[in-house]
Amino acid sequence: VLLNSAVALAQEPIKMAKAFRYAVEAGRLGFEAGAMQKRDMASPSTPTVGTPFWHQI
């Protein structure tokens, strides 16, 4: 029901419908790709050595 309202009341309903279609396809592809394995500890993707402490998050 809410999806129908979003499409029907959009300024450009065809583009809104396409946007929802692509969103659903992207969600499905992401699900089928599978999640990464769980890790016990986090590891930064960028090295923090040599950066000031206030730049480290």
C-alpha cells in the first residue's frame, strides 16, 4: 500500500517505479552474494600508524 502511494503520488511515477525496482533488485543481489564471515575482533581497513591521534577514529 505504501509503495503504491509513493509511486502514484510521485512527480514522475515511472521513474519512481524504476527506482523501487532497482532497489529491490539490489537488495536481492546483496542477499544472494552473502554476508562476510563474522570476526571476533575488528580490524581497520586503513593503517593508523603515523597519523595524528586526533585523526584516528
